[in-house]
Amino acid sequence: MDTRRLLILDDDPAVGQTIELIARASGFETRFTQDPAEFFQFVLQWSPHYLAIDLVMPQMDGVEVLAKLAEMQCQCKIIITSGVGHRILDAAGRSASERGLKIAGVLSKPFMPSTLRELLGEARNDANLGARSYSAANDQQAITATDLREALDTHRFFTVFQPKIQCNDRTLKGFEALLRWDHPERGLIPPDRFIPVAEKLGLIGELTERVFDLSFDWFAAHFAQADLRLSVNISARTVMNEAFVESIINRCQRLGLRPDQIICELTETSAMEDPVASLDSLTRLRMRGVHLSIDDLGTGFSSLLQLVRLPFSELKVDKSFVISAGHSSESRQVIKAIVGLGSSLGLITTAEGVEDADTLRFLQETGCNLAQGFYIARPMLGPDALAWARKYQGGTGRPVKP
Ligand code: C2E
Ligand code: MG
Ligand code: MG
């Protein structure tokens, strides 16, 4: 069996040696250098299969190293390492992919040995060095950068659309686009499983663009002139990228949509990850007219301060409270409190996870603005959502049961 070779470039010997130890335990042959010149010599003479590259070094920065590797048309799988934060790591990963380099993933320092092992495990699988030996419990970790890339390239992602209605008169107000992955062997992989992996591997930006491609076109083709809005879920890491704002605005211009027909939903947890850096992008987005929603409110590391500080225009009550509203007075109290907060901050409040008529009535009485959930309609493929909307609007104005 051909031994895999991993070459490490890092200015910190402790980090380099730790990576070597972990990689060797996974069956890799390793070389470590702190010197970029020596690194390039090794690339040419030792023919490594994998490279682990520190982004920030005194003599040469990692971005330059990547640019030079791209010039050399390097075919190695690359693990980008650094302590500079996800935002920069993601940008570097994207820029490297755009230059044609093969990115195995990013390793944010300080890292857990298990994270590196995952990336190296992936590398070994990619190299066909044996059958996958992941247990069911590890299945989530078995989604690799290669899987995601292949799924993007072979168009295995698609979006479904779930309607949002107004609680008081039940009129249709818009749709939320939700991403699905139709895997040829594993079946439909839910977004909760692959979105965090895509975020970790630096592929979330590309995935978000794909969601834009799929959902904006559908929405514009049928609802550009309607008083309806399209909600898309955005990872906070996407928000860090300036290009994301322009991408939305350009799409609106090209497709004849008004920016205020678009709502970007951010999960509360991810929005809080780097609130300072988020602020500029989100403010710019709002200034262009796009709406901003805080998703899953009530879960994660909630911070009321951030809620006020970031320019949100909608609050989405997490479905865990809404689903249990029928039998839990605590959940009903939380919903009332969030609706009250939304109204005093001048924000629209939406409840997701409405599964029965009583809950919808309760939300209406509470003064919640919008509702979304299986009772109203399940997420549907574009043509089905369109047929549903026509039937719904043309009917009695009451919800059509799924
Ligand atoms: P979310 O944005 O909070 O989406 C709502 C989730 O609740 C969806 O799950 C939807 O199918 C589900 N849901 C809606 N109504 C009901 C109901 O009445 N009962 C129950 N039990 N569930 C209901 P889904 O599609 O599995 O999405 C899960 C999460 O994955 C989303 O939560 C969102 O955070 C993320 N996600 C989905 N699509 C994307 C995407 O394109 N980009 C990003 N970054 N994240 C996405
Ligand atoms: Mg959402
Ligand atoms: Mg949600």
C-alpha cells in the first residue's frame, strides 16, 4: 500500500510537531518545515499527497503560498490551518478553490486532535486507502469536502419552499427556501447534518450561492409582482463576505425583484459568533432594503443585547416553543414574551413549527404577525409550492391542510 505523505508548513514548531504526531498515528509519513523555500522544495522533490499550510507566517503569508501552489498547478489536497478566525480561513479556502487548488478542509487553531483526524480520515478515504470504517454514530463526520464538492458539481442540491402566512387574516405572505441534498446512496440528507459540515470545511459560501441560484429564479419567475417575500437561510460565515450583499442586490436587479422582497434569516447563535464583524455587512444589507431575520429565537447563546444591536427586522420564534405550545404553559409564556419584545422593538414576529389549528389561533390572539408550519403546509418542491399558492389564494383564504 502506498504510504500517504503529508507536508506541513507552520512557523510554530509545537503546532507542526503536533500535526505530525496525529498524522503519523493515522498512518501518514510526514515532513515539517518552518521555511517556505524548503517547503516548495519538498513539494517538488518529495511529492506529498497532502499539505497542511499555516495562513500567517513571518516570512510569507499563507495566501501567497497558496497563490504560488496554484501557479505550479499543485494537485495535492490542502488543509489550511490558522488561528486567524473562521472568516479569514473561509475566504482563503474559497480563494484557493477558485484558483483550482484542492482544499480538503480548514483547521482553526487551537484545534482538537479529532478535527485533524477527521480531515486526515477524509484524506485517506479520498485516496481509496480502504473502505470507510465509520460507525453510524460517526456518520455525520463522514460528510467530507469531497462529498459536498461532488454534490455541488453534480447538482444534487435542491430547494423546497415552505409558505408563511399572516396570523390574523391567513393571507399568504411568502416562502422560506430550505436546502435539501439528494445523495445517490444515502438518500435525502437533512440540512442540519450537512450545513455545519459545510461551514466547517469552508464550503458554505458556495452552498449559499447555490441556494440563491435555485430559489431566487423560482421566486422571481412566479412572484416578482406579488406582495410576497422570499426568506433564505444565511450562515453568519457567509455574512462576513462582502460579495454576499452584492450577490443579492445584483440578483434582484437582474430578476426584477425588489430587495425588500428578500429576507435573510440568520440563526441567533451564528449571528452572535462575531457580532462586530457582522454589523457592517448586515447594516449594508439593510440599507439596500433587504430584510433581516433572527432565526430560532430562544435557542442557542441568546443575547438580547445583540438582538437590539444588529439591524434585524423580523424575529422567528423557535419551533421547539411553538410545537409544544398546546401542552406547555411555559412555552406559551415564552412565545408571548418574544411577541411582546418584537412588537416593542418594532419588528415582525414569525412563529415556525405551527402544527395545529389551536396553536395558530393562540398565535393570532397573542398578536404574532406571521406563522409557518406543517399545519399550514410542509416544505414543497417549487412546482408543488406554486400549485399550493394558487389554490390557497384562489380558495377560501383558509389554510389548505397538507
Ligand atoms: P430553520 O431555518 O429554522 O427552518 C425551519 C425548519 O423547521 C425546517 O427544517 C422546516 O422543515 C422545519 N419545520 C417547519 N415547520 C415545521 C413544523 O410544523 N413542525 C416541525 N417539526 N418542523 C417544521 P429543515 O428544512 O430540516 O431545516 C433545518 C435547518 O437547516 C433550518 O432551520 C436552517 O437553520 C438550516 N437550513 C436549511 N436550509 C438552509 C440553507 O439554505 N442555508 C443555511 N445556512 N441553512 C439552512
Ligand atoms: Mg430559517
Ligand atoms: Mg428556525
